[in-house]
Amino acid sequence: MKLFRTAAAVGIAKKLYDESRKPANQARIKQAVQTVRDRRARKH
């Protein structure tokens, strides 16, 4: 069973990595990270 979970996790990680390399998605990721940082800064 663990082998299947590991294989699934690797497949998902590869998909995320491939998607994150696209320029449009890089912009979205940067925006999301900045939003999270802003929210954390306001809480403290």
C-alpha cells in the first residue's frame, strides 16, 4: 500500500513542478505568496 501512496505523491509532485514552471503560473504563485506574507504581517 505504501508503494502506491509514494507513487501517487511523486506523480502529484511532478505535476505541480511542471505547472509551476509555466510563466503564467509563476506570476500566480508569486502573488499568492505575497498575499500570505501580507496577511501574516498584519496579524503580528
